[in-house]
Amino acid sequence: MGEVLAPAVRIIGAVVISAALCGISAAQSAEQLYTEKCANCHAADGSGHTAAASKMTVPDLRSKRIKQMSDEELYTATAEGTKHRSYPHAFLHTGLTEQQIRDLIKYIRTFGNN
């Protein structure tokens, strides 16, 4: 009986490990995307304290206003560029997928409070 269960246990273990690694990979990918696409304007910590902020309005992604926005509002702002006066993102139309943008929003939600 143990010989029959051993392959099943190995398969289940491999699935669990793969799922865990995918979660880590998605988080790393969102952080990398943020670094590549957002940090120049919003800063690595989301504070908006960058050289770009001296030329345009860049919100602090840690602010109460941003924290109070729903994920869907943040998605629309990031994907479609709505409510951006200085520089519209429209990342959905510049090569990012819906899932990548949603992962970015999850990552942004990890920034600390002011």
C-alpha cells in the first residue's frame, strides 16, 4: 500500500511546491514591474519624492487618498490613465496585461502609511 501512495504523495508535494513558487514569482514580478514602470515617478517606496515630481503632479501611493481608492479605481487609473492630469499611464494600452496591472496594485497596497 505504501508503494502505491508514494507516487501520489510526490505528485501532491510537487504541486504544492510549484504553487508556492508561482506566488513568490508573481510578487517578484510585480515588484520588478513597479521598479521598471513606476518607480521613476513614484519612487521605490511609493512616496512620489522624485525628480519627476518637480515637473508634474505625482501622488504619494502611500497616502490616505490612494489607500481609500478601491482596487478597481486604482486599476482604472493605472490601466486606462483616468484622473492623471500630468502623465496618463494607460498601461493596458502600452504592453502590460490586465493581470500584470492587478499584480502592480497588490504590490502598491503593500506600501506603508505616511
